[in-house]
Amino acid sequence: MRMHLRPEAEADIEEAARWYEQQRGGLGDEFLDEVSITLAAISDNPRLYPVVYGDTRRALVHRFPFGIYYRVEEDAIIVIAVMHGSRHPKRWQRRT
């Protein structure tokens, strides 16, 4: 099944990676690696992760306090947001 990252989700990832890189050199790349691993796991088994709102599911990113919010459609996985766990849910719910 193909995966589509909405532009907002791509921006979420880039913003977080920049922040982590500023905290420690190389940490931004580590964040990107963990996000890639999580996206691959979603692609392999999209219904593995729990539904958290309507038909939106969340997969947690290992080592980092982020969730990947996505929907499984008939022929694609749509990634809506990649957000820090402390963010208010309305921030990603508005994107659904």
C-alpha cells in the first residue's frame, strides 16, 4: 500500500529534526532515522496501531516523544501529522 505524507506532516518532521539537531549534533538525523523506521512499520502493517480519533491511528516513534497520526484509506496510507506528545490533540485533529 502506498504512503502519502501531507505537506504539514513533512513540515512537522523537518521542524522537529532541526530542533533536535540544534540540541546536539547528529540527534536530528537520529530522529529522522526513527521516524523512517516507524513509517516503514506503519506501511508493513497499517492496522497494527490503535485508532485514537475517528478513523485516525497513532504510531509512537521509538526514543522520541512523538506520534505519527495517519489514516488508512482504500488504496493509501495518509500521514496527517507527526507531533510531540505534549501538543494539544486539537493541533492534529484539525488536519483530519
